[in-house]
Amino acid sequence: MNILAIESSCDEFSVAILKDGKVLSNIISSQIEQHKEYGGVVPELASRLHVQNFHWVLDEAIIEAGIKLEELNYIVYTSNPGLIGSLIIGKIVAQTLAQYLKIPLLPLNHLHGHVYSAFIENDIEFPAVALITSGGHTEIILMKDHLEFETLGQTQDDAIGECFDKVAIKMGLTYPGGPAIDKIAKISNESKYKIPKPRDINEYDFSFSGIKTGSINLLHKLKQSKTELDLNSFAYSFQKTCVEYVIEKLEKAVKKYEPKFVILGGGVSANSMLRNKFQEMAKENKIKSIIPKHEYCTDNAAMMGMLGYRTIIKLRK
Ligand code: KG4
Ligand code: ZN
């Protein structure tokens, strides 16, 4: 079964081709450089760049996979959630291909795709609990079987990556803020600043607006009082607060649902402290932990293809 998958929900346009659930190609065009000067993703610019880029991404994915268009059996694409202009470009490309080739077209959920990134190179047993952390999402999902997604908790305001990006800009760092904070936090390894954690809304839900505003206010106060800022330690303190907060919630879910596997996904999973604490937590609770390789953690079409593969198998039964 040959699947062509398209992911275009935010600022990446990606096309992947999978043969019987194995990734043959996964081409990603990232727009980070173009959005950098605005300090974040500009939705209108993202859709315009998708229009410019989809041709070569599609061509490269087909060439690298070494298959002919006529050999494709299904087209799958991200239909939600995401930036509406970006999603529409992906949908139009997917629909055009499916109509031209006269093959079925399948709309898929982006968050479920992030969970399935862990299934690309691993045999995962159920139940499994996934923590998805990215620029747009912070969510804990329980899976009792393939395609059974139960959202245990999610952010009620900002996503963790968004919080890193916004605080980093106020710290004078460049977009994307996550890698920038991660890098300088390693120089410090010392928590000199007290970053306020949000009040617990409920067991598994998150709130990052308190951490964001608290951090920005603290930066302002230090500036006003002309206190010298230890930027590296500030990065460390902020990162530690965010990471411990998500791991605490994840551990609660792990203790309650006793999964066989725990999965970390989304772009923020590149964070060194998050990876360490995630693995430590899994070890202490004696469960297997999976962090997909970086290419499959950030937005990519291979994860959508993997989700599509499982969905099609189920539909065929
Ligand atoms: O999954 P992703 O590529 O796109 C979205 O769907 O949002 O995630 C991008 C996010 C950005 O907010 C970026 O700052 C964050 O992931 N990120 C990191 C690190 N690398 C990327 N956050 C913390 N530490 C990192 N090393
Ligand atoms: Zn994403």
C-alpha cells in the first residue's frame, strides 16, 4: 500500500511517501528563516510560502521514494488543527492529486499525527500515554489501542513552545526561542530566579500564560531596578519551571493509567532538560520511553502518513 501524505498546518510544508507503513521519503521545507525577523510565525506569510514551495517538496518526495505517481493508492493530509491559510494550501494540493489519480483522499488530525510519529520506528504496546509539546500544543493523550485517542489534558491558553518563544524575545534572544533558551541554560545550570508556576486548574490540563507573564514581569522589574541580569541562569530557571511542570502532570497520568509505553512528541521534545527528565521519570516508573528522532518530532508528513496507514488498515477491516 503506497500512501502520499501532506502536512502544512503551520510553517512547514512537508510531503512523505510510505510503502506498507515504511517511510520511503519525508521532505520538509521549513520557513524559520523567513519568520525570524517578525519574532514568530506570520500566518499570511506562511500560506504564501507554502504556495511557492509545494512544487519542489512534492517533486523531491516522489523522486526520493523512487515510485511513480500512478503507483500511489491513497492521499492523506492534515485537515486540522492549524493555521487556516496553511491548511487550505495542503488540502488543495492533496485534493488535486487525488482527483487526478482517481484515488481516495483522507483528512487527518495533526495532533494524532504527532502521536503516531512514535510508531514510525517502534513497536509500541498499549496502553500508551503521549505528551505532545510544540509551538502550538501541549497535550497529554491516552491510547488504549490503535486510533483510540483520549485527551487527558491540554493547555488552556499558551502552548509550551509558544511560551519559550515569547519569553525568549523579551530576553533579547532570536526566534525560535526554545533552542536559544536551551543552549544558554546549559551554560548556567543554576536556578537563581523564582519563576511563578500557574495555579493548578485541574489534574492534567496546563496553563502557560502565568509562567509567561510572570517571567516577562520579572525581566521588567530587574531592568527597572537596574539589577544586572544573569541571562543564562534566567534561561535555566525558566526552562526548569516549564519542564518540571509538564513532567509532574505526565507522571500523574502515568501513575494512574499505568501505560506500557510513554511517548514524547512535538518540537519542544528537542529540549535537553525535557528529554532527560522524561527519560528519568519513565525509568523511575519502570515503563518504556520513546522519543522519535528529531525529523519526526517537528511538523512532518511522515507522521501523518503513519497515522493514515493505521486509519486505512482499520477502514479496510
Ligand atoms: O513541533 P514544532 O516544530 O512546530 C509546531 O507545531 O509548533 O515546534 C516548534 C516549537 C517552537 O516553539 C520552538 O521554540 C520549540 O518547538 N523548540 C524548543 C526546542 N527546539 C524547538 N523548545 C525548547 N527547547 C528546544 N531545544
Ligand atoms: Zn505540530
